[in-house]
Amino acid sequence: MIFESTPLATLAIPAFGAVAIALLGRWPNLREAATLTTAGLLFLVVLGIAGDQLELGRTGGNFGEIYSLGEMLPGMRLEFRTEALGVLYALVASSLWILNSLYSIGYMRAHHEKNQTRFYTCFGLAIASVMGIAFASNMFTLFVFYEALTMTTYPLVAHASTPHAVRSARTYLGVLVTTSICFLLLGVVLTYNLTGTLDFSKGGVFAESVADGSVSSVYLALLYGLFVYGIGKAAVMPTHRWLPAAMVAPTPVSALLHAVAVVKAGVFSVVKVTVYLFGVDTMMQTEATNFFIYASCFTIVAGSGIAFFQNNLKRRLAYSTISQLSYLVLGAALLNHNALTGAGMHLVMHAWGKITLFFCAGAIYVAAHKTEISDMRGLGRKMPFTFGAFLLASLSIIGLPPLGGSWSKWYLMLGSLDADKQWIVWVLVASSLLNIAYLLPIAVNAFWAKPSVEPHDEHHSHDDSHESSPGFLAKYGLEEAPALCVIPLCLTAIGSFVLFLYPDPILELARMIGS
């Protein structure tokens, strides 16, 4: 292999790939070949890291070797190392980048989108930022790449360059930068001032300060709140407003936001900060997470409730994501092995289910120019592959076997019982029932309801002037989107089924979180 399987290689590959994409912009086929080659190579490197991590875990370890890019300021080092949670996140991002790239080619070409080179370049830089977050060895490094991810995804949200897109992108940037500067940066500074370090480690950095009484449980809870709400990408209410606003972006970007990079960076950071900066044992002693258990449960139910009333498909999926993200925050706040395992599993299972749903939304828009759910009645008979995949992904999000999402909900329920909080089980059940209410009717009505006679005017997210391209199954009387749109969504839907049947590697990594 050209690149050694190290965290630094995972940064270098997408960064160099982005440069190659930019240089090949005049030749679309070469540009897209560079995108797919870069994505494939990154996945192979991450797969090698995952294998090494599994071996390390079987010997009782978790943290790998440290790789440094130097000291930026006294005590502020850009350092990287592997651990189970980061490997899970990197696996999700690198594997889905391949499929998202295939889908993007089909979607962007069918729509004759402008600025495609900028799109693919920013995508590569965003993935490089994700790898920096995944393998950050300390909070300073995580903060730097967290902000880099915000900046590299801003042009993607504003891609259409319409007034509405620009306004929404400003909301996206404004909320994320404001929460970072006002809350997250303050939390980082206070943590360094109290402890003298920002390194992630087993047991966290606050054990000594809590033991000698220099940090009270109330202060620790307030400091933890700065991190939870400062990590705006986790979309814990009321810091969620950026997520529905970002739905103005093209569907491949929405998939990036919801499944591959941005929101996953948020909840990943919350879990990592909880386990490796604050420390599970320390937080259990102080009961500092009790408030955030209630906050995450509220977001779970409220997000699902708001989703139910959205007629625009992408907005419904956006609020669904807000709800689903708080499953990971809840897993972190419960502070026990099963709950953390459920959080790690949900990082993977939700990603594969939700990216399928967004792929389907984009395919519907490309093939039928429909964005409103009420206009999709009967459409499943013309687009059976798309709506079949939508149905499978919906069942995974709901948490029904035999789809992968059932595993994460199972472990979160076990974690709730281990924490002696039986009422949380009912919150999860209520959330699943709401998931059924706002997801299943879409596919059911698409297959069995009478088609809409006079669809109302569509409110498209960008450039409604594009004409539909004939689908690759038109000769069979079907009106599916182009093959490069349909094949990836079918593969991700099948992936949710495979993850249910063969969860062992993911489960093994998830069980290593906190060890």
C-alpha cells in the first residue's frame, strides 16, 4: 500500500485528493475518477487502522501511538492517535464517502449543476477535517479540525448561490461559529486553566481536581454544559436551528451533513469529551450529567414531534436527524458500558439508514421533481427501487429487526436499565412510535395510495429550472433516477440489513469505548 495505515495518512489522502480534484476541474471524468480513487484509498487505509485497533483491543488496550504535527502554542499540540470511537467514526465517513461520491456524480450530472469542481474539492477537504476530528489526541486538535469542518462545508451549503441558499448558509455558519466561540472555546480555556492539559485519556483529566475539592460537582456540570451546547453540530435543542436551514443545499451535501460528517462530528465530539476529557467515573461521582439526560430525551421526542408535521421531505428528515443525534448524547450522559456501546453502534447504524433516506429524497427530486411528501402518493409504483430502499432505511431508523438500527436501540435500552432509569426506555419507545408515524406512511402511500392528481407548487431547495434526465429503467416503464443515483441508495439500504446480520466488528469496537 502506498500509504501506511496511520492517522496522518488519513489526513493526507483526502487533502491531496482535494488538490488533485481542483487541478483536474477542466476534465470532469478525470476529476470524478480522482474523487473515487481518493475515497477508495482512504477507506483501505482506515480499514487497516480498524484491523490494528481490533488487535489492540483484544490485548486490553485502546489508545494507539501518538503522531504529532508540532506545537502551535505552548501546551497546544496538533497530535493524533487511534482509539475505538475514532475508528468507528472514520469507518463511517470513509466508507460512505465512496457511495456518496458515486451518488454525487449521478445527481450533479443529472441536474447539470454549476461549480462541480468546487463541490468535489470542498467535499475532500471536509473529509480531511473529519479524519482530524476522528483521530484527535487532545481537545486542542479536535477544536481546530472541528472549526475547519465548519469552514469547508459552508461553501457546500451555499452551493446554489441563490439568495435563499446564501441566507441559509449564513444561518449555518452563524450558529456553529457562535456556539463554538461563546461556549466551546470558553470550555476549552477553562479546562486547560483548571487541569493544565487538554489530552484525551482513560479516566479524563478532572479526577484529581474533583478528588481534592478544587472543582465542585456544580461547576463540573456547568463546564460540561459549555461543551455540550458549544458543540453545536450535535444539534441539541436549542442549538439545532442550523440543521433545517442547511437543507437548502443539494442532496449529496445533505447526506454529508446528516450521515457522513457534520452532525456525526458533533455527537462524536460530545461522546469523546464525556469519556476521555471529563471521564466516566468522575462524572458518575458528581452526577453532572443528569440535566443532559433530560435535555437529550426532550430533543429525542421534540425532534420527532416536529418532524411529523413537516410536509417537505428533506425538512422532515432534518428534524428526524435532530432527534436521532440525541440518542448518542443520551448514551454518553448515562455513563455506563451498555449505553456507551449503544452510542457507538448508533453512530454507525444511523449513518447508513439516514444517508439512504437522503439519497432517496434526491432521487425523487431528480426523477420526479417532487419535494413535498403529499405529492409522492402513488409514486412508488414508478420508482420501486427508490421507495423500497426508503422503506428499509425507515425500518432501520425506527429500530425494527432485521435492520441495523435495532442493535443500537437495544443497547441504549439496556444502558437505561443499568442506570436504573426505566422511564428512558419509554422515551425510546415513544420515539420509535413517532418514527413509525412520520416515516412509514411515506413509503406505504407511495406504493398503495392513489396518485396525487394536481400536485401543488413545489418549493425546491435550489434551481427549479433543471429538467429531468431519463432514468436507466425507462425501457421497463419505470421512472427511476439515473443509475449512479439509484445504485448507491440500494447499496446503503442493503448495508443496513447486512449490519444487522454481521454487527460483530462494529460491536467489538463499540464495546472498547471507555476502556
